[in-house]
Amino acid sequence: MKEIKELVIEEAKNGCIVVATFEGLVKYNLAEIVDQPVDGLLYDLNRDEGTIFTFINDPKWVNDYASSQVIRYLKNKLDELTK
């Protein structure tokens, strides 16, 4: 786990994020991942509603859902401001 933590922190310093997927860890350029429609962004982050509700037995889903709503709101505001 320490290696993963170091990788995630190092990639953040380089302007990237690391996401855990079923296929393993995936690195995304932060600017590029944010520059897509909100549904794709949430899907890539595994924070779309369909994914969140598959973990309904883990109380963490409540915060994941709240996070997805905040991301959706902020992304929509960003899109409005950049038009």
C-alpha cells in the first residue's frame, strides 16, 4: 500500500491522478480528465451513480454519492463559465 500512496502523490505533483479500476491502476492527466463531459468524468472516477449504488452495503457510498453531486455541480458551473 505504501508504494501506491507514493505513486499517487508523485503523479499528483506531475499534474496527474491515479484511479483504481477493475483492470488495475490507471493514470490520467488532470486537465484532460476534467475537460470531458461530467458523466464521463464521474464514470472514469468510479463515482457515477450506477457504480456508487453497487456498493450500497458500504456506508462510504453516502460520501461517494455526495462527492459525485459536488463534482457534477462544479463541472456544470465550470462549463457555464467557460462558454
